[in-house]
Amino acid sequence: MELLLSRRSLGKLGEPAPEGAALDRILRVALRAPDHGALRPWRVLLIRGEARARFGEVMADSLKRRKPSVSDEDLARERDKALRAPLLVIVAASYKTGGKNIPEVEQLLSAGCVAYGLEIAAQAEGFGAIWKTGDAVYDRAVHERLGLGESEHIVGVLYVGTPTMVPPDGARPSVESIVSEWRG
């Protein structure tokens, strides 16, 4: 319970990233996400090493297409986002039909649970993670460059590594401010 109550996004991440048995455990935890109909409506892509710089170019290309007058400084900042952590984990919802009538929203939520499972499991293994999105993750051209199909949509990029700094915990809502009881 303490791990779950202390979960936080950690944006300052360095080497090392999880690998080997630790990475395998993190991925196995994530793949236990709730999954109505056992469709497995998700795909996970790992980006590490030099592939991060190539992904940074993909993100910069996306920005240039969306904003042709973007400055060189902003393009460099976009490229560098892929280097913020030693491991990037892209989680995509991969919508399935297969004769089962499971709504896309449930499949999307299942993919979101995969991403959350990755974040929690990384923390359990002593690593840090932060879940990010941004305009590039919604760009179909980025999806194509990553090999994602028409029925696949990125739900997030998780940056994973060793925390180099733990920020103070932000304010969290009280249970009373969010939860109420419906009595019919």
C-alpha cells in the first residue's frame, strides 16, 4: 500500500534504465491490465539507445509539419525530449473486433491501465517514470513511422530511468472532495 500511496511521476531520470529481469517483471506486471474479452488491445514499443535520437527526429519532423515556421531552437527542444530518459516505452491502444462486441473506450482504458502498470512497476523496481503525451503522439505520421496501424493510437510515452531528483510530493485531492455515495 505504501508504494501505491507514494506513487508519483518523476521527470528527472538518468541511467540506468531497467533491463533484463527487472524490465521483464515491469512488462509482465503491465500486461496484467484489466482486459474485457481478453482482447489484448494494446501494443508496447521500447525505444532505447540510439533509437531515442531517431525518435527525436520523428517528433521534430511532426512539429515542423504542424508549425512550418517553428524556430530551430524549438525543433532542437522537441528532438531532445526523446533523450530525457534512457528508456522510452510507447503504449498504444490496438483496437480489436474479433467477433467480440467490446467498446473501443474499454479497450482504450485497458491500454491506459497498461501504461499505469508500467509506471507503478517501474517504481516498485526502484526506477522512476513519467507518462507524457503531446501533439506528436496524436500525429498519424508519427504512428506510421513507428509501424502502428490505422486501428492503433498512442496513449502515452513513458520515460523510464533512475531518478536523479525526487521532487516534493504535490497536493493530492482528499477522498471526501472526490468521492460521494449514491443512494438512488
